[in-house]
Amino acid sequence: MRTSELEYDFDPSLVATEPAHPRDAARLMVVDRKSGSLTHTTVRALPQFLRHGDALAVNRTSVLRARILVRDRASGRTSEGLLLEPCAAPSHWRMLLRHAKRFEARSVLSMIHHAGHETDDTLELIERDGEAWIVRVHAGAKGGDIAEILERSGHTPLPPYILKARRDAGLTLDDDDDRAEYETVYADHAARGSVAAPTAGLHFTTELLDKIAAQGVPTHELILHVGAGTFKPVEVDDLRDHPMHTESFSVPAPTLRALRMMHASRLHGSSRLIAVGTTTVRALESLPKPLPDGDAAHAGLTNILIAPGHRFQHVDALLTNFHLPRSTLLALVGAFLDSHGNGMELLRHAYSTAVRERYRFYSYGDAMLVV
């Protein structure tokens, strides 16, 4: 598809600078693919749109405090970085570093706590790797693994558009508040590996999950560690030429077993698997076909690009946020809307309505349920 199809008119004032309080008070647009109808409600009303036989699938990854402020111990120069992904060597990561060319290999950078003081946790610059640096993470006196180091010395990796919207509005919010809010209530803290949140899941409260469970709708879990590439804009004319990022994922045996058990009822339309978020869709649609038998989990890497024409194997409904123009996330939603051949037209209609009705956009914004 042409990436010009992923454009839409947008008002920057609609970028949400903080989540709804409580989380499930966020607005919800329900899009019916068959009729093309749009219904306006709130996430709290989600159980009304679920039925007997349905199940949710959620991504339980946890977010690393992967945004880092640093100071060069030799020169005193300060900068900001974002850890992207681990390397094969222990404690080595790829990292984007602002003004990267001003720094030299073997420089030691002190990490600056979100309260503003310098810590004894450090990064050593090893070598350039394209637009990024390879760095070695060194723990200070408190020791610990990468998640523990970042938890005490890193910053919440809010997307740049939220930070810009806050600057434009003159807002300064506490990083500890963001740390709590930029994480799903069902995140597995033993699975800290994402540098961005699976944001559709941010709308759930424990009370809403309990209500859904009491309705007889089970929740099945998986892990996909979200990479910074999820926000990378498409800068080519043909979407097929976009270099997709790679993310690691794992689907536990109970979820695979549930998928196998639901297969026949899903084909007959008596049950639906509702994916919470595009990251959940990417993991499910990256599973081998047919699904593996047995009691083992499945783990792997995916760089799947989902665009109109994709035939979905495991997803019958999708809860998602409103996404950036010219993004692969928007292409995925268009693909899911396309089951009746009018996906991009319906996508444009839904997004123009969301702008007109002043829905809140992006990571901290409102939600769309596609059924």
C-alpha cells in the first residue's frame, strides 16, 4: 500500500499528556466492521460488548525505565539516551544517544536520577552501530541486573510526542507518577523488557478485569517486549519498503492450549478472541501455522508487518488506541478493519470522527474497539 493512505488531518492539541483517571474512564469508540457503525461509550462499558464464548488476550510485558539522562565524567557534557535492545554480550545494549557524534568510544557516562542527582550507575560507550551506540551497563555499589539498575537510575520512556505536548502546554509531571501510570495493572514485573508500554492495556483496572472474569470471559496472556521501533514513522512511499523492527515474544502453553480449543468455535462464530493491543496481535499472528501441539510454550522473534491484505489467523476483535499517522500500527488497524473490503475507508471515517469528537490520542489517549 502507499503510505500516503496512512495520513489523516490531526489537531496536535488532542495528544493526551496523561491518562484518564480512573483508567477505565477513557472514552471508547466501538467500530462494527460489518455495518460500519460507530458507537461512543467508555472503556468501563466494555463488558457490554463481550459475550459468552469470548476471551481476551493480553500482553503482560513490563516497561523498563529505559530513558536515561547522562553526564560524561570527563567533559561534564550532558545528554539523553534511550536503550533500544540488548546485545548478545552480557550487559551490552544498543542505545540512541542525543548528539551522539559529540561523544567518543570508551567514554564513561554517569546516569542521572529522575530527581536530578548523579548516581554511581554508569554506561560505557563501546562503539557506534549505525545511528545508535553499543553501551555496557555498569551497576554501582547497589549492584543488580539491568532492570534493577534502570529502576533506580532511569526514567520512564514516555514517547517523544507526549514529552513535546507537555512542553508545549508548560506541564511538568512527576516521573514516579508516570512510572506507575505507564504500566498495565496486569504487567509481570519479572518480565521487564519493553522500552514502550502496550498502551491499549493501560485502560484496564483490576475492577474492570474482575467484572469481565465474572462474566465468564477468560483472559489469556503472552509476552511481547515492545521496542522503540514501534513508533518509527514510515518514511518510504511503499509500505513494503519500510524496515520493520524486530521484537521478542513468548506465548505460554496454557494460551496455546486455549487457542487450539477455541479454533472450531471461532470458525463457527460462537466465540471470539479479543486482542488487547497491536502488540498482542503481532505476537499471535507470528505463531507458526498450524499451532504446535503439546505442552510447551512458543518463543521467538518477529518482524511481521501487518497491512491490508493480511489474513488474520487468531484475532476476531481488537482493542487499540488511536495511532500516529504514517505508522505501521495504523496499517495494522486498517488491515483488521479490511475484512469486508472497505478497511481504509472505514479507518479514515473513524479517525476523522475521533478528531471531530475530540477523542484523546496516542499512548495516554482513548481507545477503539473493532468488532
